[in-house]
Amino acid sequence: MSDIPDILKRIVDYKVGELARTKADMPLAEVQARIADLEDQPRGFEAAIVNACGSGWTPIIAEVKKGSPSKGVIRPDFDPLETALIYQDNGATCLSVLTDEHFFLGHLGYLALIREQVSLPLLRKDFIFDPYQIYQARAAGADAILLIAAMLELPQLREFSALARELSLDVLLEVHDEAEMEVALKTDCNLIGINNRDLRSFVVDIATSERLAKLVPPGRLVVAESGITTRQEIERLSGQRVHAFLIGESLMREPDIGAKLQELVG
């Protein structure tokens, strides 16, 4: 969308240059060749959430996250693989893996590292604005990608969603307000993420999910993102047509990540 929040614009401006360097080092044809050589198929990110809902399980997308621009380093002793294994052993349905290096201290290589030893579906959590990044996600081992309505126009959302589908990747389409929701519902994306964090002020309010979830018609799945810290909040949102929960910081700050995840899963 044209009215990109300032922090998001700064991130995208930086990543445009970063991606240009990446493309110079590895042209698209090379990425596509890597995809052609892959033996395994994507694991079904959306299907895992649907199955969890159908079985009465609370679908939590647990996030592998070292830090963020607003909070700095969240977990100094961060180990992506160890974190992913703990999540798998304690009830996560899917994983979200931060792959942005400069702002969120992630790495694209974490996807392959985790995929080798963890069987859960993986979301590439990054700022996607170029089709190259979608091919890159597939080649790196992602099962799904995040698209952010605040930084993409409707034609781009439709184009990127179609490319993801062509590559057998699922899409989590993130919105924060009514205008973005209106755009999201004009796409064929089934997973609608509601970010409770305002990217202009970084203020978090889980009432955002309650308000916007009511706009989503039956047949699509709502994922609440950001600011969820307790089982009580999950139960509150579950009663407001929210189906799944993407949780990172409140898990990564805990000394015992597994115990906290079990508490959230309930």
C-alpha cells in the first residue's frame, strides 16, 4: 500500500539494497535450479492449523526470534535449533522463523537448519516485496510466507499469492486496520493475520484482533499476532473468531520456553 508506516518504510528501503546484493551473488535462475533439485514437498502450514482446530487443539505458531528493532536483543543465549526443538516438543502447531538479519537478527539459513531436525511446518517471517524472495523462501525450506498488506498494493498481493501457490507455499496475509482488511479480503488468501502491533507507534493492543476478526467471513482462518502473553488472552480471543496465535516475544523471554508454551497451549 502507498501509505507505508515510517518504520516499515525504513526497513523496506534498507532491504531493497540488501536484496540487490543478494541477487548479484545468486541470480534467480540459480535459486530456481535449487528448487528443482529439492526432494521434499512443503509440509502444509495452513493444513496443520486446520487440523489442529479440528482436533480441539490450540494452534500456536511459535516464533524463533532473537530480537527486534523496538526491543533489541530479546534472548541473549539464542539458539534457533534448540528453540525450535523445544517448541516441537511442547505443543506448537507451526513455527515462524525470522529471516531478516539487519533488523531482527535472524538468518535465512535458520530455515534449512531447523527443517533438517524439526517436522513442523515453517513460516518465513520477513518483509517480502519482490518475487525473488518467494522463490528464495521455497529454496531455503519454508512451507509458508508472510505478506504484509501495509507494504504491498492489491495487485502485488494477488501476484505474490499466486506465485506462492505455484510453488506450493501457503500465505499468511497480515493486516492491522480496517482498510488493510478490506484489501486482504479481495485476495484469495485463507490465512488472515491480524497484527496487534501498530507499526507506526509500536503500541500493542490485542483488542485489534477482536475488532478486525469480526470482519472476516466464514471459511477463512484468523491468526492473532503480537502481544499475546497468557492463556486467558488466548481464550478471550478464541471466543472472538480467532483461530490461531503467532507468539514470539512472550515465549523467547521465558527462562523455561517449553513450560510457557505448554501453559499457552492449555
